[in-house]
Amino acid sequence: MSTLDFTLSAGPVATTARTLAALGAPITYHYDPEFLEAFRRTQEKVAQVFRTENDIILMQGEAILGLEGATRSLVRPGMHVLNLVQGVFGKGTGFWLADFGAVVHEIEVPYNEAVDPEQVEAYLDAHPEIELLTVVASETPSGTVSDLSRIGPIAQARGVLTLVDIVSALAGMELLADEWGLDVCVAGAQKCLGGPPGVSLVSVSEAAWKAISANPNAPTASYLSLTDWKEKWLGQGVFPYTPSISDIHGLEACLDQALEEGVDNVIARHRDSALVTRAGVRAMGLSLWSADEISGFCVTSIALPDSIDHTELRSYVRDRYGVMLSSGQGAGNLIRIAHMGPTATGLFPIVGLSALGRALLDLGVSVDVGAGIESALDVLSKQRN
Amino acid sequence: MSTLDFTLSAGPVATTARTLAALGAPITYHYDPEFLEAFRRTQEKVAQVFRTENDIILMQGEAILGLEGATRSLVRPGMHVLNLVQGVFGKGTGFWLADFGAVVHEIEVPYNEAVDPEQVEAYLDAHPEIELLTVVASETPSGTVSDLSRIGPIAQARGVLTLVDIVSALAGMELLADEWGLDVCVAGAQKCLGGPPGVSLVSVSEAAWKAISANPNAPTASYLSLTDWKEKWLGQGVFPYTPSISDIHGLEACLDQALEEGVDNVIARHRDSALVTRAGVRAMGLSLWSADEISGFCVTSIALPDSIDHTELRSYVRDRYGVMLSSGQGAGNLIRIAHMGPTATGLFPIVGLSALGRALLDLGVSVDVGAGIESALDVLSKQRN
Amino acid sequence: MSTLDFTLSAGPVATTARTLAALGAPITYHYDPEFLEAFRRTQEKVAQVFRTENDIILMQGEAILGLEGATRSLVRPGMHVLNLVQGVFGKGTGFWLADFGAVVHEIEVPYNEAVDPEQVEAYLDAHPEIELLTVVASETPSGTVSDLSRIGPIAQARGVLTLVDIVSALAGMELLADEWGLDVCVAGAQKCLGGPPGVSLVSVSEAAWKAISANPNAPTASYLSLTDWKEKWLGQGVFPYTPSISDIHGLEACLDQALEEGVDNVIARHRDSALVTRAGVRAMGLSLWSADEISGFCVTSIALPDSIDHTELRSYVRDRYGVMLSSGQGAGNLIRIAHMGPTATGLFPIVGLSALGRALLDLGVSVDVGAGIESALDVLSKQRN
Amino acid sequence: MSTLDFTLSAGPVATTARTLAALGAPITYHYDPEFLEAFRRTQEKVAQVFRTENDIILMQGEAILGLEGATRSLVRPGMHVLNLVQGVFGKGTGFWLADFGAVVHEIEVPYNEAVDPEQVEAYLDAHPEIELLTVVASETPSGTVSDLSRIGPIAQARGVLTLVDIVSALAGMELLADEWGLDVCVAGAQKCLGGPPGVSLVSVSEAAWKAISANPNAPTASYLSLTDWKEKWLGQGVFPYTPSISDIHGLEACLDQALEEGVDNVIARHRDSALVTRAGVRAMGLSLWSADEISGFCVTSIALPDSIDHTELRSYVRDRYGVMLSSGQGAGNLIRIAHMGPTATGLFPIVGLSALGRALLDLGVSVDVGAGIESALDVLSKQRN
């Protein structure tokens, strides 16, 4: 097997040396005054990236912890919830909602399409009993995105709370949490921020806190509890449990880099890499999994011919060429070249295209690798002009 | 305020440069073959330190996550549980048990005493309906330990499952999980192992798995679920959620160091530092919080005169002398010098004693610092002879 | 300007995370027993890579320090020295030799050719007064190599000492110092070893020591002195000056990696990357600077059309595409893609070819980038078969 | 043998995590635009710490490289030089001066005394043929300092150039290079700056450059050459040899920290630690090697009874207590507790005093360790009041 030279998978992703140095910074007691200050600074910086003045909660655990905590906190048995499903994660949300006792409404589309905001509007108008809308901003397994800029205001105008899973796309797509009226947003750092995979970044609006405190089922005295964080940490300055010193330092470092670069520039960098990649994919003779207008910038999903299995292809590319791509993860027979974090720039897409193209050739699929690389470089050259 | 020069608090603790380098190692995709191998190696090494052949689960979150997950997994409504209470954490366990629907039996002693194993034996004999015993191996806030070598076999002989919170004392006190018949043990890395604070180390016996699978209340499809880890990871090689690459690398590094040094040597090192510290405390004219025979090796708890508040003293020592100690954390008016991880050796106790002694003098408490240091050095000199 | 994404220059080169962690390891006193042991271990490992049982001296400074020290140590005024010149560094050696008082004989060829060993043999036979032969193993600025396997024995058979500048090619070309009778070899770590740029690695044979001790001009009590190292460090265990703790740790780390991989495998990896690159260069329609049989594996030198200036091209590629290549450094109008250290593998040559090819297109040079990438990938695919 | 817990030796010294992270930062090509900028920034920062507007040269090698280079550059055969000798390094300078052909004048005092500036003044007045004065600012082996604030102006007023060895005391004693008229200053980073041991920091005045360019013996085309750096780097932006990327990053990091803290505060911190240590030494019943008014702040030198050998004591303390002190290094039978860099603060002197005091007790020397620690803490408490 080859050594690992390039991680172009859909998270956790390669990080900068600066972020790694922060992850390896000395560990202190969590009540050391210097750490308390670092923790609070980091909250502030998360809020800046979210573009929100809502409370920020940094839970210690992969982002699914924040998602579960937020969902359990908001959902009461018998509550009507509209769940938008255009991919694997949206589908999973529905199972949780049902488990937690909600009356689940769903708008579902095939995994290479996106839910139409107008349909959401119509559905909410037709179902005034709905109190909560759940939506996945970026369906990483298939690469499609939701239009939060329209869905958020639609919900807000109808007094419907929103719970947004933006785990994989923070800093990889536009997010204006307050302007769009998003109540609860949950993100991870190990994707477009190029940060550590161990933290959940959660924003909670006043309206959401009100709903949570009125929910007898909202977890308390639990690792899943948002309420504990609100009461103990935000209220009394006491941690409900020991946060990971290392992860907070790593998180602050990647936020610093994003803010120094400018969040809009970070997003543009992801978009540019996506466009370079897609030009290459098309010129090679391959098909993209979803239409451009609903495809996010953090991964490029490529439909595979039936003769090729996506997980075997992923292994082949890794073994043979030292490049880690991502497979379809349940969404379909597709392979994904991610452009997330520090590899969403410059020639990294060329690496992904070369590895994928040559591997397909090796496996008997006819692709025009040279044309692909040329087209990709052409787009890059123009971007950098 | 002084800069932080020494962390002698009760965890998270100072780590070695080698562990920090591992925490700052490159982040890869979690399904990269090299990471999968590292994850499995790390499980093996945890088992070695636990001295068990039971399954090992590495949950992504501070050890309280493992504790909550394990408790929820084991406890059925109506189940009779004996909870041993000799400190803050034991007390908390009781609240959880009640919340989760158990019929809670408790043996409780003052927080500077330890539950007598004979009393446990008698209680279990008198209450054959008890199915689970919960015990905190090391009550860090007060510094006392439980005698697992006796309690474990007592429970096992009666068919009672054991759930052991050994969060703070792994590698700081003897642990023979299998020999003592301990069914579920939950530990953290950020204490005597000198590792990262973001992971829960959990061992689960066959008997415990049986009880869990028979428990309809055991969490599934949840961040708290042990069952998910068993079915998905142990069963199918699929992670239930993304583990923290960095924390696993940091964890493996601190385990490697413990195994290279020899776990028994690590424990002896903690004991030696405790003895040095205690000689110093006594010779200074201060009182230990608990009797020697029930005091663990990972912290030395010192009773404070009423004129001194423990949290203010902790802040004073940190501000004035750059040393982070721990306060009583709810257990009483006491201050703690921890000897955990890389600072459980050599002259680190002298640093703690000097900081504490001089601070007390500054604050008007008459202590004989010189005599304290001399006695402490005397013990150290003999240990190193 | 783009951020730096890839360093494909001719040294210092990108290093592994493991080497960087070693460079960032805690600094200790140089007489700390642990450092003394590390220093001696590192000497041993250098000897293994050199394939020698001669003494190893690790001087603190870039490799040119070792070269100057060795040259001054060996050269007496009036001594006849044969200097082989096929590039910039060989040319420079001649100036030094003259400065130090030698009677300089030179065999010089154009910088895209290599000195013929048979000519060396004939020259030495015709000039029995020659006592020392100086040769550059790898002329990095132009990319050509000398055949040490033949030149070494020719010199040795005639009682002529050899001074070998292998600064840039250690672990990038075969070296059997003892078998080939090489008396003094000087190397750097910042090239094919992927190590730190701050140390000179020098091997010295018994015969060379004899010549040095007979040379009244050999530096003593000087930073340049090999004699100081022999007498003080090798003789008495006392450093002539403080070595760099960090560099020694970094050096040991990169040596460990080379020895674990196997030095022959490291060399093969460099060769493979060179072959991939050259296939790409040719298929793009560009010309290599020197013939294959005299081109080393650590850089690929590409002749540029007159319309393009090599230093401007280097800047353009760096600014536009975030890739650092090397220019001709005095050897001619050429650009170099290096394959040294951790980037001498897999798809890194594709990155270099893409950056170079597209930059040339941008600047109006007609190259067939797609064909180049395809040919390069074709070679790589076969290597990895 | 104990593990190394504390480095309290006279350099290389312990460094901060921030400096170590910089040493372990990614290595780039030395002509990468980002490195060129970092190199120039670092020069500026050295100038700020030197308090000079003279040129700064950063030579790649331990500070003795800078000293040798500067001395060879300035000294012509037959030149009259006044060398001040109050310790081991001053003595060594004299040997060099003689080697390089100078007519050497010396004012020498015992190694626990300091040369009187008035005597220097008188000597220079009596010897107008003297063109250069050489002085060691801080004689680390014995711990004494020279009064540069008086010696510098005395020399300058007489048109005598000054060459100052301030290797060990930069940021540990006041230095106003321009105000005091110091022509050439040579320092290291691995002492009070807590930086890497691999670089020489050299400042050169216009007058010194004039003398150097008029000196036919000044090294050129040599690793020792200041002239090469002036012509190539300062003149043309071309490095005379590859600088160590890692060392420059490490150097910049430690300079940043010194400048952020304020150089005067750094010096005050060293002074405070020296005073704490000295109070402890005296109260223990030991004698300081030199009088307070001529003792520097970076080491405290303690005279040993004849029954104890300094190097054996150093080894004993290291082996038994894990603390690295420094021995007399040729200056006499003395042991040194250094307070340099990050350990020149707070309770680190207590560690040194405890280790030394207890070791002496172990070895049969009667010292009052308790009284020593109490006095030391008393001084510290007042400093921090």
C-alpha cells in the first residue's frame, strides 16, 4: 500500500501546520484563567463565522453530538415537525424525530436533487401546526446544498423554528444565521474550517431557548444537554463537564485563520476549487452526480459507471496513488473529491483528478485524463489571472 | 497575574512533549487505513492498562460521556442498584440512577472516609434483588479511593454487575479489571495517563453486554450509545460517528509511554509523589483531609482552616506564584495538590508545597514551610536511594 | 500572491510531520545524558546511510561548512589536487583549492555533461604528483551526477585521497563510501533525507585523518576545524562548541525514517519520481537539460526556450500556482522540478508538471500539458503495478 | 537515572511551547518569498533587542561562529588589541587574537572579579596604538559581568573599536548597543531569549565595516565571512549559504515573545530570579562565587567546598533529582543554577535550590535547606507583592 500523500476526503480533512501546532499546545487545567479566556474568545469567533449574535455552545464531541443534543432539546412528543430530505443525513434526521416522539412531515426528493423552497413555503402554509423545520444545509454524502437564504425566512415568517445541520459546510457556503432567521445551527470544525473533529459548534436563538425550556423532554444533567451549558456555563461560568483543551485551541486556530483570510474569501476559495474540479471531471468524460446549481462547493460528487464500485474505487486510489477520496456513504454509487479546508485551493484538485482519472483508466474505464487536467488548469489559470 | 508555570491540578494535567506531538500529528480521514489501524492498536493498549480481555469502547467525549452512556445502558426502570457514596461523584451517580428509573440503594459515608467492603458484602447478602453495583474508584474532589480488589469479587460472587468510575485514577492506582471481576470500567486519559481530555475509555464484559442488550432503555442511535459502538464498530468496522483523529493519536502516545515505563512503575511513581507531598504537608503543620489508608495517590487533599476559602486560595496561588492547584470542587474546604501524569515525579511536589506554603503564610496562616520542604525532600531522597 | 502549497525546490525541501515534531522537541542542555546519547546514536545512523565505518562528524551549520572545513583540513599549500568540474559547485571547489594554496588540476566539461571516469584514470596516471581528488557527486544546479562507483576506486588504487561533495544526493543516489574507497564525504540533511538544513554530515577515513594531522594549515581552534571535533568530541567526549539540539533531533528523525524505509527503497523512490517527471516533461514537448544516463534522481532539469527567463518563471509559478520550483542557479537557463525527500513519491511530480506546464502556456510557450500528465501517470501506474 | 524534569543549566535552556512550535514549523525553500520576509523581519527584531540601527547578520551556527567570524574579520596582523579577561571566554579570546596575528594587550583579573572600567580608560590612554577592544559582557562559566555602559563609551571616545561577546546575556542584562557605542556585538539565542542554539546574532557598525573592508585578512568566500553576508545578502539579496529555516523561525518566535513582554521586563525577570536564588543560597549557608555587584542575572555561581567536585555534583543532581544544573566549565570548583529564558521566573529557583541543597546533604555537606527555601520564597513573595 502507498503511504498517504493527500487527504481529499470529505472530512476530517488535512489541517494547516498552524492548526496542528495549536492542537499540540500545552494542556492546562480547564479553570486556568488563560484557558477560560481562550474558551470565551473561541465562542466569539464561532459567532462571527456564523454571523450571529445568538448564544454559542461548544460541546465536546463530534458534530453529531450537537445535532442530537439540539434535536432532543427542541422536540416534544406530539410536536409537528417538517423535515426536508434530499440526502442521507436528512433521512437520518427523520428517524430521530420519530424516535423522539414528533409527528414527522417530510418533503423528500431524490438524492441528486434539492428541495424547492417554494414547496416548503406551500407546505408550511398548508400545515400551520408545524412548529419546527429541520434542514441539512449541505448533504456531504451526495454533495447537494439547501437554499437556507430562502428557507430560513420562509420558516421565520411563519413562526416556525429552524434547526440547521450545517456540519460540513461552515465556511464552505454562505451563512448569515441572523439575517436568515436560523434558530439553531450545528456545525463541525473538521470540514471547510480545516479544524479538529472533536467539537460541536452550536448557535441557539432566544426563541429556541424558550422552546427548549418549555420542553420537559429536553435533556438535563446529560452529556447531550444544551440546557446544562446554558445554565452552568453561560449562567454561572462553570463547565458542565471538562472541555477538551486541545480541541478548543485547535478550533480557535482554524477560526483565526478563517477570519484573517476573511470568511467570504474562504468560501470563494472553496467555490473556485469546486469549479476547477468540475471542469476537469466533465472534460474527462465523467458525469457529475447533481446539477451545478444545487451542488455545494465542499465536495464534487461524480457518478460512477455500474462496473465500478465506489468503495473499491476509493480503496484502489488510496492504495495505488496515496490519495484519500470519499465514497458515496450510502447516497449512491459515486465518488467524491472534496475541497475542504487547506486543500481547497490551487493544484489540489489536479491531484484528485489525476488520481481518480488514472485509477479509472487502470480499472478499464475510458476517460480522457489529459483533457480533464487541461480543462481544470484552464479554469484555474483564469481564476488566478 | 503571573504566567502559568506549573499545572498541579486534578486534571486535565500537564502532558509530555511526546503526547503533545501526537495530538498535533497530521489529521487524516477516519477511514484511512492507517487511522483504522491506529484506532485498533489504541483499543488494545487500553485493554492492557485495564488488564482486561473485555471489549474496549473509545467514545469521543470527556469521560462523563462514557459514564452516562454506560449507566443508561445498564439501568432499567425498576432495577435495584447499590450505589456506594463517599464523595461528590458517587453522590452524582445516585441522582442519575434515580433519573433513569432505578430503585437506588446507597451506602454513604462522610467524604473523608471510605465505604467498608464488609458493609457492601452484608448489604448485598441482605438485598439479593440488587443487580448492579456502582462505585467510584477514586473520588478526585476529596482524594479518597475505594477498595476495588475486594468490592469487585464480592459483587461478582453474588452475580451483581459492577459499574466502576475509575476516571481519574487509571494508571494511578492498581486496576486488575478481569481478576477483580469488574464488568464496566470507565476512565479518562487526562489524569494519571497525562493524555488528552477528549476521550472516554470504556471496558464492557460479556455479562454487561448481555444486560445491555436485554435493556429496552439502553440508548441506540445516540451519541450515548454503547450498543451502536458494539454493533457498528466492533461488529461491522463502521464508526457510529467520526472519532477525533487527534485525540486517538494523543491517547495512543500516552498509553505507549505508560506501557514502556510499565504500568506498575507508573503507579509507583504516583505513590511516591503522594508520599513526598504528604510528608511535606504534615511537617508544615497542615492536616490531610483523609486518612492515609484510604487516600489515593493521584491527589493530596489538604484541609484548610476556616479563615481560608479554598477557591480564593487556588486563585491566589495561581495569580501570585504561577501554580495551578485544585480546590475542593464541592467536597469541602480543602485544597489539592495533584500528582498526576508527568508531574507525578521528583521535585514537582516541592513546587506545589512551596506555592501552597508560601501562599498560606502570605495570607496569615502560620505554617513551617522550611520544615515541610525538608521533610518532603527527605522522603524523596530515600525513595531515590 | 498565492499561498505556498507545494515545495518542489532543490532543498531545503518539505519534511514529514515526524521530522518537524523532532525539530520542535524540547531543548535540553547539550551535556544532558539523554542528549549525549541521542548525538551518538545519530552519528551511528549517519554512518549507516553513508555505508561507512569511518568517523562521523556532525558540524553545526549548512553543509557548505563541512565542505569548507574538510577542504581546508586536507589542502596544503603546494599540494597537487585534481578537481572534477561539471557544474557550478565543482567550479567553486576549484576557487577554494586555489585560495588554499593547492596546485589545481581540473577536468572540466560543459554543465550538461559528466566527467568520464576513464579520463580521470588517465589523468591520474599521467600526474602521479596528485594527492587529492575533489568531486561533486550531484551537481544540483544542473542535475547531473558523477559516477563515484568508478571514480572512487580509481583514486584509491593510486593512493589519491577523495573529497566528495554529496551534499544534495545522500539517500537520493547510491553511496557505498567504504566499498568505493571514499575518504571524506560531506552531505546535508535538507535534501533527499527531508531533514533540517542546519547540519553538515562528514565522514573521515583513517587516511584522511593522517593527511589532516600532517597538514599544518588544517584549521584548529576554529568553527571550521575537523581536528577540534576529533580531539575534543571523539577523543574526550567534550563538544568543541554547542551543537544545535533541535537540528540533531530533526536529523535523527529523518535518518530513522530513511532506515526504516530502507535506504535502497528511498533511492528507488527518488528514481521513480524522476522517471515520472521526465516522461511528463518529454511528452509535454520540453527538453531535458542533460542526458538520462548522467542525470541524477533528485532533480529534473528542464531546458527553457530563450524567451523565458528561469528566475522569472520560478517566481511566476510560485505566485500564480503556489508551487516553489528551483531555477538554474548559475548553471544555465533551466528550471528544476525537484523530487527530494517526502515529495519524491506518487503524484507530487504531477503537481510540478501541471504548475510548470500551465505556467508556460500562460507565458505563451506551446506545450502539451495533457499529454505530459498522461505520460507521467502512465509511468507511475506501471511503477505501482 | 531519573528522567529529565528541569533544565536549569547555562544554555541551551528550556524553551516555550511557542518557540518549539516555531522550530517545528514547515520547512520551505530559502528563497520562498514568505521565508525571505521572515528572515528580514527577524533581522529587524534582533536589532530592536540589541537597541541598534547597525546592520544585523544572522549566521547559521552556534554563537562562537559569529565570534570567530567577527574576530577574524576585524583583526589584522600587527594590530594592537586590548583584551579584557575576567573569565574563561575572555581568556580564550586572547588565544584567538594571538593566533590571528594581533599584538595582544590584556587586563586580567581573577575569575570572580571584574575588570575596572577606570583601569581600561587608563590603559587605553597609555596605549594609543590600540585599535580594538574585546570584552565579554557576561562570563557565563563564572557568572560575572562587565560594565559595558562605561567601557563602550571609553573606547568610542578614543576611536577604539569594540567587539563584544554578549552571547549568554542578551535579554538578561541591559544592552544599549548604539548609545554605548558598541561596534560589533555577538549573541546567541539559546540563553536568556530561550531560543534555538543554532544561530549567531551579530551587529556591525559602519566603523566596523570600514575596518573589515580594509583588512586583507578578513575572511571572504568562507563560512566565517561577515563580508560575504554584507555583499551578497545585504547587498544583493542572495544568501551566501542556505540559512536554517527552522532556526530562523525559532529565533523569530523567541524574539516576538521578548518584544511582547518588553525587553526591560525580560531583564527584570532574570534579575528577580537571580535575587531569589541568591537569597536561598546564602540562607542555606553556601557562598556565592562572586560579589553581587559584578554578578550577572543569568546564572548564580556557587562556590563548592573542596570535598565536592563540581562535575560529579552536577551528575548527581541530574541522576538523582532530574534537574540539570551547570558545573564550573573551567572557571573553578563551582556549581551554577541558571535563570535563563522561560525558567527565569517564579518557583523555578526553588527547584534549583531544593535539588542542590538536598544533593549536598546527601553527599555529607551540611546545609540548611529549609532556611534556604524560606528565604528564597520570602524574596519572591515581596517581588510579587
